[in-house]
Amino acid sequence: MLFGGIEAGGTKFVCAVGDRDGNIMERIQIPTTKPTETIGKVHDFFKEFKLNAIGLGSFGPIDINPLSDTYGYITSTPKQEWRNFPFVNTLKELFQVPIRFTTDVNAAALGESIVGAAKGLDSCFYMTIGTGIGAGAVVQGKILEGVTHPEMGHILVRRHPEDHFKGNCLYHSDCFEGIAAGPAIEARWGEKGNKLAENEEVWKLEGYYIAQALMNYILILSPKKIILGGGVMNQKQIFTHVHFYLNQLLNDYVSLPEILENYIVSPGLNDRSGIVGSLILAIQAIEEIK
């Protein structure tokens, strides 16, 4: 049996074909442009294979309610051309196979929980910090979803007393994403993060905000592993600041693993978390039918 995985990001799509054991046989990247153009290239790639199911991890917000008239749609995304796009129905018409659908970060959390940094655990939290901030979680072996999917990048955090940057989230201004994602770093400091590697103040402030967010997630979800990915987290010095501020914020109220370096980690699958998770979604789609 062959399975298709799509990690649909705001800047690029990663498409892969794999087997039941999760081995990736073919993989490509496609720029995220107009829906017709991007989906056309997705179709060109997959049409060479006889797929049994497709797993789709998409940028959002998306509608994950199977009873909704807009189930499978990308909904209120800032990417205007993708707003209200019937993603799942479009793929079903093209490929005529079962499709399982969630967010890109939920797919990444699933991949990390099955074969990545949280392998062997029944819960984990995955967050990506890059152009935006998104997070997904696996709780008792299942992806966390409810009325909708989590949008944990848009929680409110306390502003640092010396930070006067107004924030740049289109919806909430100074939410977590608005003051800590990659574009916020560039807007606040005047250069992209990869040009600021030696400026310790940049990463102390970033660690301050990430630690606040993690405190909330820990108190609510109590994950057994926290995985931080995305381009911003390539600055590994951030981890030290996150550990420092998190200990300070929690103030021994709850017990954390003694060695935070083993609890808050980089992705075990590197940049493959989302696409591996999407392939696992496809496998699960077949298993649900049986």
C-alpha cells in the first residue's frame, strides 16, 4: 500500500509518498502560490502513484468539524487567495481516496509522538516558531482537537517592561505570535533573526516570551515532552533563556523533569516532523475504515 502526505505550509507545500512503515519513497517541495497553481503541482506529483489514502496537515485556520458545511476548508487565513478554500473536497475530487485532515502543527506533533522526540510517550506538545507561531498537541495518544483546532500561537502574554514594540499580528497586535514570531523579531530589531545571532538581548527577550507561553501550556496540558521547532529555534541559545525564565515563572508550583534540556527539546525528525505526521494521518485514515 502507498500513502500520500501533504504538509501544506503558508510558504511551501511538502508532498511525499511513503509505505505503511512510514518510509518516504519520494518527496518534493512546491511554493505556496495561488490554489489552482499549487494544487495543480500537487496533482502532477501524486498522479504517478496509486495511493490508498492521503494525510493532510494544513496551515490555518481550518474547519475540522465533519458535521460543518465548510468541513475541510481553509477559513480565515490572512492569505486572501486561500480564504474559504475547500481543501479536502478538492483533493477528494482529484484522487478519490480517504483523506484525514488536521493542522500542520498537529501533524508535526503526531509525527514526533510516533517516531520522533516523543516516541514511546502518550503525550507531547509541539510548537513551531518562524514566520508565525503555531502549536499542536497529542494527549493520551490522540491529536488534541475540540470545537476547532488549537490556535496556541495567539494566546496573550505579559509584555516585558522594557519592550515597547507594538506587535504585528493582524488580528491581535501583541499576542504571542505578534511579539515573538520571526517577523516581530525583524520589525523590533531592524534585522532578520539570522543576522542577530550575537545579540544576546534579542534571544533573552525571545526566551522570556516563549517561557511565558510554555508556562500556560504546561499548566493546562501537562505534556510529557515539549518540542520546539521552526526557523527562530535554530538559534539554540534561546533554549537556555527559556529554561531560566520558565523555572522563574513556575516558581516550583508544579514539578518538572529535573533536566529541562531533556524535556524541552528540538524536533527529533528535524524538518520532517510535519510530513512524517501527514503520512501517519494517511495510514490512520485507512485503519479507521477497517
